[in-house]
Amino acid sequence: MITLNKLSKTFHTKSGDITAVDNISLSIEEGEIFGVIGYSGAGKSTLIRTLNMLERPSSGVVEIAGREMSSLSGKSLRLARQETSMIFQHFNLLWSRTVLENIMFPLEIAKVPAKQRLARAEELIELVGLSGRGDSYPSQLSGGQKQRVGIARALANNPKVLLCDEATSALDPKTTDSILELLMDINKKLKLTIILITHEMHVIRKICNRVAVMEDGKVVEHGPVLDVFRNPQQEMTKEFVKQITEPEETMETIAGLVEKGSGPVIKLMFLGEDAEQPIMTELIRTCGVSVNIVQGKVSKTLDGSYGTLFVQLQGKEGNIKAALHFLQEQRVEAEVLTND
């Protein structure tokens, strides 16, 4: 569906050249939700803007549905952009227009007849969960409702690809989840390919099939979300995974246990069905150790469960070794964080 081949974008400034996208090659399958994660300045927003030629690449190829985008211009590029729509962090709505009029706006530009514009806009209002709000103005809406209008407007021309540039960053956690659920629903109903830019691993975990991690304009790691969660390779990726698996308050508690020196603290990692099995009960029963559970969490990804559990093992040295061996036999990855 989408192929990037040795894609680069360099900005020429008075203070020197800045390479925002550096030799990136990726393939994105039709109908998948593909995440791109990175901190501010990593180049992810520039990357997504090269897909619809809002930023022309300095070199390399962007191919969408068999069309090489940089070879297009004028009318052919405008038509291609209708098939590669975009939603933004700060909504970019027309404040003097109602919800209905905002959604109809791209159809006006495309010279769609008025009756068809209205029918399409009313259909999209229903799809995004804004029934009864068609005559409201953006100033009368919550942040989540504004983003729903932005999504409906982006869908007006029946695009094949939806680009989401930090689409949930301005929203609170509960509203973020509702918008992510809407995007998943749209992906399933419309078979839409979605590329989602974010700096939040929670967003990636919840809705993406695959993820690419960006740092300094490069993709430093990419793969299925569950694989990246289970075995991150790069330091940058490990930092993002820790957003989910190692909350700050948990690490503070572990530091306190280290000071007490009353037994090793173990980080356990479970994958798939193993994340939902009573393994700890069996460990206590068979290995003769006491287990102090510090923190545990099972995270759901689209392709399965990923569980993390922080425990402190207490008991004789031989029993603790037996417990670690037992965990290995159960296909549970165990990392000793302290060894007192």
C-alpha cells in the first residue's frame, strides 16, 4: 500500500542544514494501523508530511497505492491528496463554520454538488458519534468532540489513507481512549490504512499493528507492537516501553526495597496466554519462597497480551535459585533488578 524507499528531507537554514528525515525505508500494509513514535524533534511530523507532499522530499521515493507521489503536481496531486487525508493535534477547524459546514468544506473544494455534500456530512456525523451537533460551532464543543469533527472532515472524500499527526496529544487520557477506539472502529468499518504519529507508547499499545521508533531523523527500530514490547533492542525503544511497563512510582518502591536488602527484586515478563496464567501461585507452592508483589500489569495489544510483574523473592538462596529456574521452564522472562 505505502512504500518509502531511502526517503530523506533536509531543511536549509541560515545556521546550517537540518536533516529531519534521514534515509528511511518502510513498507506499510493496506488496512493496518501503523504507529510512528519519537520524542519532539525526532522528525516524525516531517515524515508524515512527506507522504502527502506537504513537504517535498529532498531525495527518495514515496509510493502510495502504486503512485509515486513526488512525480505528481497540480490537479493530479490534489486528487491524490484527497485519498491521503490528515488530522491534526490542534484540530484546525474553521471557527466561523458549524460542525456540518466544517465537514462539508473539503467537498465544496472538490466541487461536489450541495445535496451530496449534505448527505455525506450527515452520514459522517453519525459515524463519529456527533448526532445532534451538526449546527454547533467549534467553540461550543469539547476537545474530543472537536477532534471527532476533524476526523469526519478528513473522511469526507473517502480517502484510502488517514494520517494522524499527534491527534490525541491535546486530549485528556479518557478522551484519548475514546478517540483511539473511534479510529479502530473506522479502520475496521472502512478498511482504512492509518498512520499515527505520537510520543505516547500507550497510544501505540492500544491500536497499532506495527510501530517504527524514530530518533534524530532515523528509524532506529520497527516491528510488530507485541514483539517490540517484549524485546526492545534500542535504548530509545526501551525508554518508550518503560512508559507502560515501569511506572515511576514502581521504580521508587523498588529503590526502597533495595535499601532494605531483604531479597532480590525480579522483573517478570509474560507473553500471550502466559500473561493470564496463575504462575506465581504455582511458584510459591513448589519452590518454598515468599513472594512480595510490588506491582503488576497486563497490557493488551492488538496481537495479544503482554504482562509485567515486579516481585521480591524471599527465602533461602537455594530456593530462590529454584524459583528462577522454575520461571525459566514456564517461558517467563525474568530480569534480576537487585541481587542482595
